[in-house]
Amino acid sequence: MAQNLAQYFGGCMLYKRGNIWWTKFNLYGKQFRFSCKTNDKTLAKEIELSFKSDIIRKRFEIPEKNKGTLIFGIVFKEYLKSLANSKRTIDVKINASKHFIPVFKDKNINNIKPFNIKEYQSKRKKEIMDLPKNKGKKEQEVSFRTANIELNTLSNFFNYCIEKDYLQVNPASKIKKLNELSRLKTLSDEDINKLIASTTNKLTRDIITFLIYTGCRKGEALNLKWDDVDLKNDVIAIKGTKTKYDRHIPISKPLKAILSGIEKKDGCEFLFNDNGRKLGNFRCSFMTACRNAGFKDMHIHDLRHVFASKMVMNGTSLYITGELLGHRTTQMTKKYSHLVPETLKKAVDDVWGKK
């Protein structure tokens, strides 16, 4: 697209005024100058391209496709209806949209530019910083995860618009995410035993132990069927995952003992069930176990981090750990890389510490 536009413009220049990038170019003897309203050069180039596209469209009276009907609020509802994700994923997107719908709902999607998204992100950043729980904290001490979920939802929406041929460029694609504080909680062996011992029933104890020994997501465990568990060959098949890739997890001896002790109910195909009915959730009993163990701010998903941390700290490579977790890219597993130096030091000490 940039090459197609280049033939119409002359004297193009992207330059800085203070900390902000500006663009200047000529079209048929007329000079145009705009502020890109950003200090990010890559983003500024995207904004410059948007300016040029708008000018060319007006200069040659090229109508926008479906102009007048591509209102953000209307198209976003169309986008939500097209989703084939789980109800929880759709609910997350709907919840995130509550913040940006009031800002963009009446705008034509073709008129939403990268700097509009950047301005929205800055606004949300300030709102989060002003929350009572964040008052007095430094920026790096605050998690902007909710704002990043909103940005990701916007980006997914604009990608949908591109697929539908409503847009040519995703205005959110070059916006950098804000800082997220990591929840990479881990537990010592003593704490793991304490948590398991603090459960009030066998079902909760079995599923907590299963999550710690496999690193599975909660949904993967609750959807696990007996047909997916091969106790003869000591392997579990995890199907229909979040990443849509099946994977296999070896069954360790402690896990095999637990799985062998789970009673198979007649007429129920699910491994974890409540008297023959599929287990829908166990958050209440999990939180009870956490309170009994004296653990604050624990989430069920933290058990997945416990598994990953134990693997990495005991010398398992990030690649293999990512395979067991079902990560599609190595980038997703890199968040555990800070644990590797301890493993490397242990390896060196094991060799040279004997001297």
C-alpha cells in the first residue's frame, strides 16, 4: 500500500519536533504537515500512511466501502456474534469493551487512527494509576493488565475488520503494551504439601494435586475424560486446548497413584466429577484450602506456574517446559527464564563444588 501511494507524493519527510514525530509531504504542489502525536517512530510511520490514504481518498473522491454503515458500535456487535470462542473468552472481551465502547461507538472505523488508540491507552493508564489501591505507587509497581486486555481486544476486532475488507490497516497493531506485573507465584515442597493437606474433601485434593503435577489449565482438567487417560502407557492426552493444539503429558508415579485412586462413576465420562456429574467449578473449595493453609492472593491458575517453576528450577529446558504447558511459542515460556540462573549455578556447583 505504501508503494502505491508513493507515486503521488513528493518531499516526504518524517521529523521530530521536541519528542514528537511530525510528517511533511507535497501533493500536486500543495504542502501538508501533520503532528503524528507520538514519540514512537514506527507508530509515526503508520500514522503518516493513514494521513496519506485519507488525502488520496478525498483528492480522487474515492468512496469508503460501506461508508456510513461501518460505525464502530455496530460492527463490534457483529464481531462478537462471529466469535467461536468459549463463553468465558467472549465475556472477557465484552467486559473489556465496556471501557472503549463509549469512546469509539459512534466513530466510523475508517476514521480511527493509531493516535486515537494511543490517546485512549494513555487515558486508561491514568485512570488505573488513580485507583485507590495504586495511589502513591510508582508506575513500575502497577499492573496495567486490564488496559492490555482492552488493547488486545481492540486489535483482534480491527483484524476482523481487515478480514471482512472493512479496513486495510489495523490502527492498534503497533501500539506497545503497558507494564504487567507478573503473577509467577511458586510454592516450596512444604507449601505444596500444606495446601493439599488443607483441602476439605477428596475431590478438591485430587484436582489441586493433578494441576500441580501436570501444569494443566483449569478448563483442561475439568474437561478431561477417562478415555484421555492411559494408565497403561502412563500418558494423558490433553485435547481441545486453548491454543487448539493437542498435547500429551507423561504421568509421574505420584500422579499415577492419585489417578488410580479416583473412582470411575457409571455413565460419567469425565475424570473429575461430583457424584457422576461433570465438575463445573471448584473455586470455593480451592479458596477454603488456601485460607486454611494461610495463603493469601492465590489463584487456581497459579498452580500452573507452580508446575512450570518446579520444572525449570530442576533443570528442565524452557523448550520442554513450554511443550508440557502447551505454549505455542517459546516467547510465552520466557517469563520463567529468570529461574534458569539458579539452575545453572546448581549445575556448576555440582561439578566444581566437589573440589
